[in-house]
Amino acid sequence: MIPELGQFSLILAFCLSILLGTLPIIGAARNNVLWMSLARPLAAGVFVFLGLSIGILAYAFATDDFSVQIVAAQSNSLLPMHYKLTALWGGHEGSFLLWTFMLSGWMLAVSIYSKSMPIEFVSRVLGVLGVLCVAYILFMLATSNPFMRIVPLPPADGSDLNTALQDFGFIVHPPTLYMGYVGFSVVFAFAIAALLSGRLDAAWARWSRPWANIAWAVLTIGIALGSWWAYYELGWGGWWAWDPVENPPLITWLFGTALIHSLAVTEKRGVFKSWTVLLAILAFSGSLLGTFITRSGLLTSVHAFATDPTRGVFILGILGLAVGGSLLLYAFRAPLMKSEFGFGLVSREVFLLTNNVLLVVAAASVFLGTLFPMVYQALTDDLISIGPPYFNFIFVPLMIILVLFLGVGPMSRWKRTSTAYLFQQVAKLAIASLVIGVVLPLLVLFEFSLAATVSVALAAWIVLTMGKDIANKIANKDSVAKGLRSLPLSYYGMQTAHIGVAIMLIGIGLTSYFSSERSVLLNPGESVELGSYSFQFEGSEAFRGPNYIGDRATFLVSRNGNSLPSLYPERRIYLASGTPSTEMAIDAGFLRDLFITLGEEKEGGGWTMTVYVKPFIRWIWLGSIFMALGGTVAAFDKRYRRLRQRKSAQEKEQLGALQPTAT
Amino acid sequence: MKPHRQKKLGIILFIALGLSVSVGLILYAMTQNINLFYTPTQVALGEVDVGQRFRIGGMVKEGSLVSADDSLQVRFETTDYVHAVPIQYEGILPDLFREGQGIVAEGTVDVAGVFHASRVLAKHDENYMSQEVKAALDAAGVDTENHPTALVQPES
């Protein structure tokens, strides 16, 4: 009975979102304040009923209700409770419910933190999000009902959660990624609301910026978590594989990165409006594309959910309508988006435009590389795959150019900067960066490599130009402390995110070229050397976990004779499904990771195994944390709050006007 | 032409030039990095040039797996139930590699018809079959619908 309540609650959320997707938008068009004022309560209602629905599904997972189809397919009575609960998003139906619930969460946030905006605008934004909710819930009800029962004979036990998913990464990565993904729907809704009203001004950009920043920051963390999880769970030491399911989040992220920069120009200078709107549409399309690719059965991988063609067609329909519709609206409204001001050829506007062009080209190349094999297969029936070298070939040079501009951009001025001034500012810094790039890796690693030099030089370039820029900005202030306090929070946000880029660059450059690995067969007592590290295999013993049996090996690790923490890699066999799984052992460090994965046991107690040394790999994720932090800090800049206070008076006035009509 | 028009034209030309250069590079890089996929039958009949990098997909033939006791060398055969191709690999096989199940291997074939794999991908879940293996079995006329085994690539 209880799962049916969840289903019922989902249907109620559907009905409310139909109202949300229509009344407020019509109200805004006809200036009907009563209809517009329905937007906030309706958004809250959709959130409550979707929350109820997902809560009931979680209850079914927690109580092992195997009469519910997806519980039987994705869970098992032996699973620990935290995996039972999170098994909810271990399959297509549950994860889509989570996705839609996240959207309603963003809706609720918009309805709460939008007091500064005019009611017409808020109702249009919430209305557009309501339309998206209608499409998503309809999709669930029509093709992928999470509350489907197995009647009349439910299985005695579930067939277990995919063993590769039984890990901490699975608890945190999908919700974070979805939250970031769905956050771009909000920015999209802002853009569509602005197009609908025909008023694309600096105010619109100011309203969207904090939302775009937060969505971008969450997506950054979501992708980084996925990369970290793949690194330690899949166990072949990679942090990015250019897999077709990794790429759509990256495409969205690249468009999102372009968007948050372009929004800055639109807010501060009133130019690039149409471009910014287009980027908002593209970022949102990227998130839908990700859903489409993983849920349509176009490809098979860890991320791909069951392959039911009707689902693919349905999502393609949503994708087509959303993207086509918004581009049509865009085409109609484009003439309205006139730039208010001009700018010179060497100016911050042009630097930011260059940033945008580079990011969009990067996104387009990833998009082509991802979709080309699928299109090729559809046209010729031949199967091909495009390997990582393609992506690296395009991506690396683009990012190098991007970072060069990243150094100059913040230093340049709006409207016009003299080339001579810029040159005088950065010439010495460029030389210094180059010297640091050559010398530093030599001092630390005693080895020359082009990759290390390039990445360290670029990182130095970012940090040095940033230092120079801050010094310039506070030069006229009485004291350094006063000067630093006078800089706005958004400036600190930007610089923090840029430091993140520098940190990540070092991580990528050094880990790509100084990592080493060795696959060997060792008998107990034997050891293997890798660089200055020595791994001694002590032997293995059988043990039993909550829902698996396995072997645990013991390794004594030392470096130049000094012993380091021992490592205990495992090899497990999960009881419910009988699938084997490797649990690698990692000794994580700031400057390097050591890790071991076990292969198979040979006669006489020997094991095959691979040992890895990965210098600086943590810096990749550390850099992502800085970027996300920067994006978040910038979103809390004073000027967004000041606006809120100013406008709340206006809001009260409107509510006052509403009272007589409502009673 | 008015100066601001001229500037606009300059920017548009700059963007167009940048875009066409990058599209050119993208297409060049793509043609350099395409891995074609072949079935065991195609490989056994010598349709692939020696030394060319490609992917092969099929089932691991029952009883064909031989792994050395003193090294990481493994040898097995992959089959579409019409022809079988011997595969030589040095390294650790994926968790879910088993006889009678589907795999995809990447590498080159030598004069003797032995495939030297640099990477072996096995299924990651019981319920799915990779497109490559399904295509290979379809091409060989094997009924994949009723075949119990399946796979996906272990890429994240």
C-alpha cells in the first residue's frame, strides 16, 4: 500500500507542476497579480509532493520491500543500510526521480531567494521550471515508473546493487552531479524568462549570476567526485578517460564556465547579451544531452541504464522541444538584445570573449568526439571508437592558450586597455614564469620534461599575474590590510577559482608524465621496486565481510629504507551476485599516491598485482575544490544582497496591491 | 563603411577564422584517432592489415584460457561461434573476465593471426551486453536475445 502512496504523491506533484507551468506564465503575460502570486506556493507544493514520493521510495528500499520492481533489481537484504538507501539512485527510475526532486529543490530555493526580483520575473522563472517538471514527471509516469510492483509473486530477495557501485563514491557522486546539472536549468529558466519579457538588461544578468555560480560550483564538485571515485574504485589509476558518459558533464561544465564569464560582461557592461543567453541555453542542453546519452541505450557502460528505446525517444522529444523551443524564442527576441556600449579591440570585453570562444570550441570538440561514433554507427552500421589521443590533441593546446589569456584578462580594463601598458605589466612576469617552469621541476624531481615545464610555468603565470593585479589594485590605499579589505568578495572568488586552475594544472601536468606503474607476479616474501619505493608482499588471508567473502593481502611499503604505512588491498566476491571485485589499497599523500590492486591468486600463494606511484594526483581534485569555493564565494558578493534589500520594499507594495483582489 | 561596422566585421571575421581553423584541426585529429571494430570472423579471414590498431569483440571460448604460472602472460581465444582468434595479453585481466563471456580487446594482429592486446575490457554488469560483442554475434548469426551472457566496458 505504501508504495502506491508514493505513486499517488508523484501524480499530485505532476498536477501541481502543470498548474505551475501555465498559470504564472499566463499571469505574467496578462499582468494578473493573483495568478503570478501562485508561483511560489505551487513551487513549494511540487517540492513537498516530490519529496514525499522519494521519501516513500527510500522507505521501500530501507524495509526491503522486494515487491517493488526496482528494489528487487537494485537492492538485497544483506546490503548495509547506507547502500540500501542509496541504491535508490542505482538505476534509471530512482535516479530520475532524484533528478526531478533536485529540480524541485532548486525551484524552492529560487522562490525563497528571489524577494529582490519583480513578481512577473519570478513567476516566469518558476513557470519555466514548472514546464520542465511536467516533462520530467510525465516521462516517469509514462515510461519509467519507480513504484512499479512485481505481482503476484515478489522475489524472496533482491538481486543486489551492482558491486562496482557499493562504495562511498556512489553515495556522494550522483546527487552532487545531478544537483549541479539541474542547477543549470535555473539559469536557463532565467534566460527564458528574460526572453519572454523581452527585457534583457543588466538586472537580469545580476539576478542570474549567483545562481549560475552556485550551479557551476556544485557541478565542478560533482565531476571531481566522479573523477576521484573512478580513480580509486575502478583501479587502473586514471582520473579521466574521455568516456562518452564522462563527456556530457564536461561539455556542460565548459559551457557553464563560459557562461559565468560572459554573465560578468553582460552585468558590468551591458554587452554580449545574446551570446550570454545562447550560452545559458547551451549549458542546459548539455545537461539534457547527458541524460539522453545515459538513458537512451545509445551506449553501454557503468553509467548506462537499461536500454528501452521508448525512453530514448521520449527524452529526445524533451530535448528537441526544450532546445528547439528556446532557440526559436531566441531567434524572435534576438533583435531586442542590442548592446548598449561599444568597446575597443584590446579590452577586458575582448579578453573575455576570447575565453568564451576557446571554451565553446573545447566543448564543441568534446561534443563531436562523443557523438561522432554514435552518428557514424547509425549511418553506416560500422562500429568505431575515438580514443583519448583525439581529445588530448584538441584539449591541451586550447587550455594552454586559455590560461595565457587568464593571466592578462583580470589585469586589463573594461572598454579599452593600451597594449603598451599590458605589455609593460606582464613582460617580466612572463619571463619569471618561464624560469620557474624550467627550474622548479628540476629541483623537485631531478628530471626535465616538457609537460612539467609547461604546466608549472602556466601555474606560475597565473599566480604571478594575480599577485601583480592585487598589488596594482591596492597600490593607492593607505595600508595593505585596508586595500585588501576594499576589494569586493566577487574579486576574491574569481582569484580563488583561478588559483584552483593553477593547482589543477600542476596536478595534471605532473601526474600525466611522472606516474609509474608495474604489473608483477609476487610470491609471499618477494618484493617489487618502483622508483624509490619498495613494496614487499607478506602474503594473503581469507576473510568475510557483511555481504562478501574475500582475500586480503599485506604489503610492507618503504622508501629508501624508511618504512611507510602498510597497504592491504583486497579481492572480494559478493555473495548475492557472485561477482568478483577488486578493492585497491591507497596510501594517499599531498605529493604522491601509492596504490596496489590485486589480480588473481596463482598456485602456491602467489598473486598477480599492479603497483602504482602517482605524483601530485591529489592536486587535480584540490584544484577543483578551489574552483568551486571561488564560484561560491563570488555568489555571496555584497552587491547581490544590497539589491535584495532595495527591492524588498517594491515587493511589499505589490503584495499590498494583491490583498484586495485576493480577499 | 563606418568605423564601428568595420570593427564588428573584424570581430566576426576573427571568430569565423578561429572556428574554421579549430573545426579543421578537430576533424584532422579525429581521423587520426579512430579505432575501427572488427569481429573474430573478419580477423580470422584476414580482413585486417597486420600492425593496424583496432578493437575486436567476442566471447571468450570455453577452456581456452591459459595463464602462465610464473608471469603475467595470458592467452585465450575470442569467438563469435564461427571463427576464433587467439589473443595474447600481458597484464591483469579485468575483474569480470570469465570464459564463456563477452570481451572487447584493443591491439594489433600479427602475421600468424595472433591478436596482441594492449587492453582487455570485460563486462561490468550481468545485465548488459556491449554493442561491439552484440554486433559481432549478430553478424555471425548467433541469437543474442537468448544468450545468457552480456557485458559492458569498465570505463567510468
